Amino acid sequence: MTRASMTAIRAEPNVTPMIDVMLVLLIIFMVVGPTLVEGFPARPPAAQYANRHPDEPGEVTLGIDAHGQLYLDKAPVDSATLRQRLETRFREHPEDRVVFLRADESLPFEVLQNTMALASSAGAQVVGLVSRAPVTKRQQ
């Protein structure tokens, strides 16, 4: 072996600084990670009407078709009649003030908002929006 071959430059990476940086990042993520999951401190309310379904008998269901026509339990009504019928219903059954709202997806949210406000002003305590389950490829 000659002296020139022993002093040749070898290209080997120095991984010590890279490991140091990796360990610092690991510690940072271990400290910051749990705070990201929690978000902000808030306790959501407990569900009172989680088992109810809009298609069960006796449930109040409002409907709005694509043209904005209102329906109360599948019967067409205007807004004044709807308010009167809801007030009557809530007077007769003060313990049951839940209304389900089923609306066409093409309607602007303002129409839904106005209908929810109408139901609330007539005495509804809970207005639940009814949605349909997403269509999967197997259902098609």
C-alpha cells in the first residue's frame, strides 16, 4: 500500500448533525402534538333527541321542495298556516317541541334559515336538518 492511497479523501456523510436535528424535531412534536389534537377547551352538549327519526309516526316534519313550497307532514301549507299549526301542535304537546326539516339540496341556505326561524318562533326547541346517506359505489 502506498502512502497516496492511505491519505485519499473518502466521501462519507457525517450523520451526527442530522440525528441531532431529528431528535430536536421529535421532542418538539411530542410536546406540541397533544395540544393540536385537543384544539380548544369546550364541552359539547349531551344529545337529548338522538334516537328520534323524522319518519316515525307522530314526529313533526317540515319539507321544502325545489320551488320553495312548504310542506307540513307531507301536506302543502303556506307560511302563515304553518306557523299556526306548529303553535297549535306545541300547545297541545308542550313536552315535544322537536321539528325535522327536510329540504331540497338546490335551495339556498337562506330559505332553510328562514324556515328554521319560523319554526323556532312558533315554539320549536329543536330543529333538526334531515340529510340523506351518501351514495356508495355498491348502492349504485
